[in-house]
Amino acid sequence: MKAAVVKTEQQYREYMARIEELVLLDPTPDSPEGEELELLSVLVEAYERKAFPIKKPDPVDAVLFRMHEQDLRQADLVPYFGSRSRVSEFLSRQRPLTVPIVRELAAGLGIPADVLVQDSVAPKIQADADAGEELDWSKFPVSYMSSRGWIQIPKRRADTRQRLEAVQAFIQQTLGGARAGVLARRTIKGDAFQWPAFYALTAWQARVLQKANDKAFRARSKFELKVLNETFFAELVHLSSDPKGPVRALELLRDVGIAVVIEAHLPKTKLDGAAMLSASGDPVIGLTLRFDRLDNFWFTLLHECVHVWRHLSNPGDVFLDRIADKESNEQVEKEANRYARDLLIPRAQWKAASVRQMPTKAGIVAFANELGIHPSIVAGRIQYDTKNYAVFADMVGRGEVSRIFEAV
């Protein structure tokens, strides 16, 4: 079928029928059928947006939907609103939203700010914004930021005002604005995000964006989305078999316009990686190396690459990821996980692999050599599929990632 922009209902029905056929085939993303399915889906979605416009839900309905989707109770919303009574008043449409609550709900529940900021609540929000609502600078991890050299505090015994001014200058410089309304317009998603860690995660993101401008980390060319294709990802994955693969992988990404920064996570953030767009719209990947294992490094890197490829769209967007042993509830995270797995080990080859049914060390090495990848990737996949992280634990490259980067 020759694909073209959908203009008629008849064409729409034909495309939908073809999509149903392709879905039943369960094609891999890099197969001709997989590419056709992706293209037809994009064309159909574009037609549906124009032909069947969907009215935005009001803020209360949006929050109720997220509560149902994530199995949340009213008590779970108290950290966002400050008290159980405020939650009840909002859900009964008796309390308007304020800027801080919009910021917290947008970040914590992944609800777009433009859904939360609508006519019924906009006057109240605007009034708060005009009153100069700002971040609570005292909640940033100032001591950690100072000890790591992120901020410079002028005096050895600087007073509180000087310390907070240093934090404010750092955030303003790297994130392009300090007012609550500015930061609320960021789209923060990902399994690592939790509202209690908002300030620590924001500080970490700011540091990554700051380092992305350093010569050692910044991109070496202007990024073009089309470069992220089957050939590129195959080259990236095959670097895993190189003794210096992690270093060479980051060099390759910088060569195509993606800045990659390694920055350890802050306490209590449980952060493994992130994908974001800078204020100028340039893609940046951050890695924490929280789990110093080769298999985790490669999966996290591919996961973030998929976010850059498929999910980032607006300057300021960020995905903060905790790579867990259980599947995410967020659709975009499920997609990033699925693509990362298939890019590392093609689905069809994994289904047919004897090592999947009868895993042995020799079989893992042989299958990895067949694919041209590091054995740790195969060992890690077996651990994930079986949920047994003791098996082949000596093959996942524990301690190797830091050793490779330290040797550079």
C-alpha cells in the first residue's frame, strides 16, 4: 500500500484495516512491516486529530483519570495540595488551582500544564503568578550542590541568603528561568520522578544541562532526527563488543548532535538516566551509572536514545528514568523499554535463540558473538526475563563501566 496523507473517510477506513492486519503480524520495529505500521499510524492519528477533535478534559477530570490509571487515593494527593481538605475541595470543584499546585501536579502526575491551566482556574493562577510566586530555594540540596562544585559560595561561612542566591543563579542560568510558572511548563515524565525529590532532580537536571555546554560533553554537530535510523542504532549497539565500547558510544552520539553527560545521582533520587531538550531545543542525555554494570549501561543508553528519537518534542521537556526490574505503567516508558530491548537483541532472533530456553555461559557468549554484541547484554536479558538476578551475575560486567571511563 502506497502511503499518503489521509484526506477522506474511505482512505481512513482502508488504512485502519491495514493497521489491524499489521498489528496481528507483531512486526519488529526495524522490519518493512514495522516501518509501514509506524507510518500508517502517524497518518491516521493526524487525520483523527483534524476530523475528530477531542475537547480537553477539565483539570478535575484529568486528575481523576490519573488517579484511576495509577490506582491513587485522595490521600496520595495530599503532598500536592497540602491537606486532605484541599484535595476534597478541588475534586468537588470548590477550590481553584494555584501556580505551585499546577507545577506539582504537572510534574508528579504527568498532566500537561495547559490542561490544568484553563479558563475556570486561569484567573486565580495568573493572580498568584503576578504576586511573584517562586520556588522555595531552601528546599534545594545546597550542601550537595556546593560539595560537588555545582555552585560557588563566596565565603567559607556564607549566610543563608548568599547560599540561596547562589542556587538561584545556578538554576536561572541553566534552566532559563526561576519562577514557578516557568518551571511548571516543563514536561517532566519518567519512572524516577517523585514529587518529594523535585528539587534534587531539578538541580541534577540543571547540572547536566550546564555540563552539556562543556567541551568534553557537548555535541559536535547540529542534531537531525533522521540520523536516528536502523543503521545508526545497529552501529551503536555493535560498539558494545568493543573493549572501550561505552566511551566510543558516547563519542558517536556527540558526533551526531546529542550531548551525553555522566553525572552521579543525588541521594534519594533513584535516577539512572534522563533524556531532555535544552532551552534551545538540543537533545541531551544524562547518565548516572547508579548501577555499575555493562548490561545496565547499554540498556539505559538505548532507552534514553529512544526518548530522544520518539518522545521529546518541546524545549524544556525531560524524561527522568529509573530502570527497574518490573515494567513501567507509563505508555511512553513501555515503548522506550520495548524499543531498547529490540534494538539490543532483535525480537525475532531472541525468540528463536536456544540460549533463551537453555541458558549456559557458553551459549550466552556464542549468541552474543553471533549478534556482534557484548555477552553482558544477553546475560542481563536472561536475568530480566527470568527475574532471577543471581543467575549469570558474573557475566553482566559489574564494575566495568566505571573502570572503562576511569581509564580514558
